[in-house]
Amino acid sequence: MKSIASPIAGKVNNVFIHVSDLKKSAEWYSSLLGLPFNMGDVESPVYNIPVTSETGLTLDDHTFDPSFSLCPSGHVLFNFFARDIDEAYDFVKSQGITIVREIERIGDFAYFNFQDPDGNVLMICNC
């Protein structure tokens, strides 16, 4: 395939997660990632999780879109990285978070899947 010039950068800029309760989800994601959280900073319709990578993470409750119907994804939306998959798994379990796929190990690669408060499936992997 021939390469062409494009005004679009070859990187993912931001991930949007559709949520039903913005404040609850903002607190949940902040807790999951060990990030400081102030409920007063949460203002509908979106909350940007202060992640430390080039790709942002935005929670969106669609306050200004009355026709929107939340349909949680049963497929993995994206993954978080953890150096120690067993430590991450134990942490997620200790938080009472629903695990939907136990740790899978493929050589040095390992991952597991879990649900956010709205039932969206997320992954944590070590690579």
C-alpha cells in the first residue's frame, strides 16, 4: 500500500468512556489508578482523568445529549499497563471490582479483564 501525506497524526489522542454517573465513575477510575481526586472538580458533561501518558482518558455522561442511550461494551475498550500482573489483580479484587476474565498467561505476557461501574469491560496487561 502506498503511503500518502495526511493531516491526521498516527496516534490515539484520547479515549472516551460513556458513563451513567459521572461523579461515581470519576472517583472509581481515580481510585483504580491511585490518582488524587476532588469531587468538586467533577462537572458534567465530561471529566478528564489526569493520566500520565500522551493518550487522555475522558469520562462522558452525555448530559447535553438527551437522546443518548448508554450501552456498555462487553468487549475490551482498552487496557491499562501494570508491571506486576498479580499485584494488579490482587488490588482490583480487593476493591470489590468484578473480574470477567481471570489472568491469562502467554509466555511473558499476561492480562485479565474486569468491569467498570457501568459494565464496560477493561483490561490490565503487563506488556
